[in-house]
Amino acid sequence: MPYYGRAENIGNLDARVLQQFIMDNVTPGKCLIVANGIKNHGEYVQLVRERLGDYPAVPEHEYDNREKSKYIGGEMRTWTETPDTNISLVFESAPWTDPDMAAFQVMNTLIGSAQGFTHGGPGKGMYCRAVTNLMQQHAFVSTASAINSHFTDTGLFGMHIEGPGSHSAELLSVMLEELNALREPIPDAELNRAKNILKMNIIMALERSDNRLEEMARQYMTFGDLTINAYCDIVDQVSSAQINKAASKALSGVPTMVVAGGAINLVPSTTEVARQLN
């Protein structure tokens, strides 16, 4: 909700606004209670009923489904007293329920993340494109990484890059080259490596029972179903063609670019970004 997220609106957040938000959003119909390690299920259910069973519904403030978010795009530049230029560029991608969601997750792993001071160490993502195509090929790249976020109604995919302000235009250019490369066929070895890394990250993130419980709760609230055990199978089904198609669709959309640093005027506009990508 970008229109509500501006700093000048903080002064408008009084007790009445916060109470109204709670009444509209924290309702019994949207409440899901989960637990693990329960020795006596009946006792647990009874405790829940005692503590939350009388949670009152407020009919005049029943939750109304929000309209689908409208992706806008645009450009924002902020001058800061630093010799570096920081560029973030994203495009509208896909919500959690979209068939291409897994393709964007694999794309995120393909590009990966790289920072100058960790580059080259063991386990630092040596084979991701942020390292092999950006850090190792261009001395002016200090940091590079993929950006990937999914929401209920839409998503964002793109890249972040940072380097000396004297190379601001080159930073954007090499980042666009990397995004464009996602439209080209991906070698099997690289694709399988990215899939295996992604599956490893998923499995490691679900090692603890508390994490699995939270993930199941989020999944049930989002999808109304539990497919947590199918995550790795979904990743395995992603193909190079699916990635190419999803990337082409995203990159043909309106860009959103945020630039910060001391040489922000050297970074081409989003109009030029769209021209180079299309």
C-alpha cells in the first residue's frame, strides 16, 4: 500500500487509526492457532476455547477483502554523501499461487548474491552469476544480488548492484545484461546446480519443528492446503524454457528503480532501461 507508506503520514497514525486497523484485520475469521509438542490434544483444545473462544466478532467492522494491488513502477533517486552508487531495479513478477513462482525462486538462486569481502571463500556461492558474471568480470562491481519477493496478489523480481559512482552507468548496463541473460537457454549443469542449492536452502530452513509449524500455518492461510512436502518436487519441475518465458514476461513490464549515492545523475532513466530490455 505505497500511498500509506510515506514518512509524512507517520503523524497521522493515532490511537483511533490503530484501533480501527485491529478491528478490521484481527478477527476470528482470520485467526489460525497452531502448536507442536502437545502431549494432551484435548487439554490444548480446551485451553484455546477458554482463552479465545469468546473472542468477539464485530459485525460492523467485518473484514473486507482488499482490492488487488496495482503495480505502478517508477523511479526514485536519493543523493547521499558517498562515493558509491547503489541501484535497485525490479519488475512485477508473480504471486505465491502463480505457476511461475518456482521459476522466479530458481532465477533468484541462479543470480545469487556476491559481496567483495566474501568473494572466493568456501560456501560463498562461487557458482552463482552474481559472482562469476559480475564480481569476477568487472572490477567496479562491489556488491550484486538478486531481489525476489512474492505476495498474495503480486510479486517483485530484479537485482541490486553497488559500485563506485564514476561507473554508475556501467553498473546499470552490466545489471541489465545479467537480467537479459535470463531470457536465454540455461545450461543443464547450471540449472541443476541452482535447483540443488535452492532445495538445500529449503530443507535447512525447515530443520526445526518450530519453523515447519510456522511454514505450515503460513501455507494454510495462503493456500488453504498443506503441500510443504512437495516443495522440492515443485523446484525439480522448473525448466529452462519456463524460466525464459517468466523472465521475458517480467522484463517486458514497467520497471521500478531506486538509485542512491553521490553520482545518481549518471544513472540512465527507467525509460532507457525499458528501451534496452525491449
